[in-house]
Amino acid sequence: MITAETLLAREKENLAELTPTLTPGDLAQLVEWLNEKDDNLRYKSFLLLQDRSQKFDDVYPYWDTLAAKLGSDNSYQRSLGLMLLADNVRWDRAGKFEVLVDTYLSFCDDEKPVTVRQCIQSLVKVVPHKPACLNAIVDRLLSIDVMQRKETQRKLVLLDILSVLTAIQKVQPDERISRYVHMALTGGILDAKAKRQVEAM
């Protein structure tokens, strides 16, 4: 059984070594520790659950628990829910994400800029597994008014949006995406380095 001491003693870089050894009891404990006040324990629990989710389907049964975090007053909890749900979309044969997609996308306008970015960035993981949701994702991303963001956030959010849109463009071409990318490259938000980044996408 995993203990808090075991987890806290591990460096972040070595956490993945624990992934194959986790038992069902360990997973239940890690999900519980997502609510911990201790930042270090909570964050390492998240990282271990994230790694497990990318390799095995046994975090997926906690989908509803993770989805409930989206209703939290705490932005950190909302972010944890968004990111772990995205990591488990690959196992979602029951179509739970399709039911949740509008709620999920609403966090593109979260009050906390970090949660906005984590929501948008996480959509890249959704794209390969949820073709039925791609139109909704495109619609939502294209509706974001980047100029309404703080000046320091505009370029970052725009690059996040473009990374998702270019991923979608590869599997489901959409003329609106082509126009959006063109406008981004010719607009004034991206600097030369960022434009090269987009072109590389």
C-alpha cells in the first residue's frame, strides 16, 4: 500500500517508477489525496495518477469523482479535474465526455488564467479520441476573444488555441481553422519566434 511518506520521498522525475506497482487501493488513496491541503502530496498524487491514466484504464472508474471537481470553488481542483479527465478520455467508451463537453469547454473562460490555459492545452489529448466533439471544440476555441485577455496572456492563450486547432486540422480539416491560423500569423499578437512555432505545428 502506498504511503504519504513513500510519495513525498520520491523526486518528481522518479515518480513514474511507481506507476506499474499501483494497486486498486493505491489508486483510491491517490484520488483521495487530490483533496489534500499539502501541496506537495497533492501534486505528486496528481502526477502519478496522470502517468497511470496514460498507460492503464483503471483510473477511468473515478471519472465521476474527477468530473465533480469541475464544480469546485477552488481553481486548483478545477484544473486537476480538467487535466485528469483529458488523460482518461482515451478509455471513455461509455461516451461520458460527450455528455460533459459543453461544461468542459466552459472553462476556456474560467476566472483564473492558469485554469483557462490548462483547459485549452488538455484538449490536445481529447482530439484523437473524440471525433464527435471536434466541431464543438472548434466552435468554442474560435469564439474566444484573445484581445479581452490580459496583455501578458494573449500570446500564450493564442498559442494554446493554435496547438489544438492545428491538431484538429490534421484529422478533420476545416476552412475556419485555416482562416484563423492565417489571421493569427498576420495579426499583431505573435512575435517572430511564436510565428515560427505555429508554422512548425
